[in-house]
Amino acid sequence: MRMTPEPDGRSMRERMLAGDLYLADDPELAELGLRAMDLVDAFNTSPARDPRNRRRLLAELLGEIGEDTEIRPPLRVDYGRHIRIGARSFANFGLIALDVAPITIGDDVQIGTNVQLLTPTHPIDPDLRRAKWEAAEPIAIGDNVWLGSGTIVLAGVTIGENTVVGAGSVVTRDLPANVVAVGNPARVIRTIEPDTA
């Protein structure tokens, strides 16, 4: 049987944020998760005619939210505080952003319906997985990216600025700036040339 990770004096939250194996049922993490669920529930049931309250709830939930950025409920997160979104970005209905590791979203990003940003990973080793160890890798979305509806972005992925990801794509590895990518796994199908008109 494989050994579990050795104690090293760090809290499970410190291990999690470092990208190392950690136990998600740690009491500190559980409390942070409950706090996030409370705020998400309040945001998801807030009246559409009360944008100030929605903005206040997002500011309390997220690590950072830029000016004129809008997220339409329902929204789902693990902790919220590890998500940073730039200015003038828009996320349509049904965003799932599992922020066990940091999720960074740039300025002017367009996120279609039912997009999933998934930082968690689980060990291949069955004994570690059975013992409930897990880890995570960050996701970074560059400025002016468009993620089509149903896109899934997996742990550790960076998407370069101005890139368009087609609806239903699964992004398993980094995408460069200024391309269109589609499919499962997402692959680059063309380069976006700057408008010279």
C-alpha cells in the first residue's frame, strides 16, 4: 500500500494553495466552503432589479471583480476568494468556477452559458484517491477571450489574449493568444489576424 503524504507543518489550506496534495474535509476549508455557499445562495436568489446588492455580494465572495463586470446567476464556486476577474467582463448563466487553485480572468472576457473552469485534480494512485487526497492547478484566461457556451477548461490551463474557444470545447492544455480553438480536446483551427481596416 502506498504511503500518504508526510505531515510538514502546513495547514491543509496552505498545502492546497501551493498545489500540493491536501484533504478537502479539513475543518478550516469546510468553513470557508460554507461561507462561499452562503454568499453564492444569496447571489443566486437576489432580485435582478437589485444590481447594487448583486455587486456587493460578488465583491464579498470573489477575490477581485473589476469595474463594469457582470456575472449572471446561477454561479457555483468552491471558495470564491481565489477568483479574480478584470474589468468589463461578462459571464452568462451557469458559470461553474471551482477555485481550489487561483482562477484569473482578464479584462473584456466573454463567458458563455454553462462554462466550467475546473482547477481540482485527483491522484491517479488509487490508494491516495481512496484516502481522499486531492490537489489543484491554476487557470488563467487572458484579456478579451471568448469562451463559447459549454466550454470546459481543465486544471493548469492558460488561454492567451483574444483567443476564441468554440462552444462545447474541452480545453486540456494551454492555448496561445489570437487563435480560434474547437473540439475535445480543443485544438487550434486558425489564427486571428488583427483588423487592419
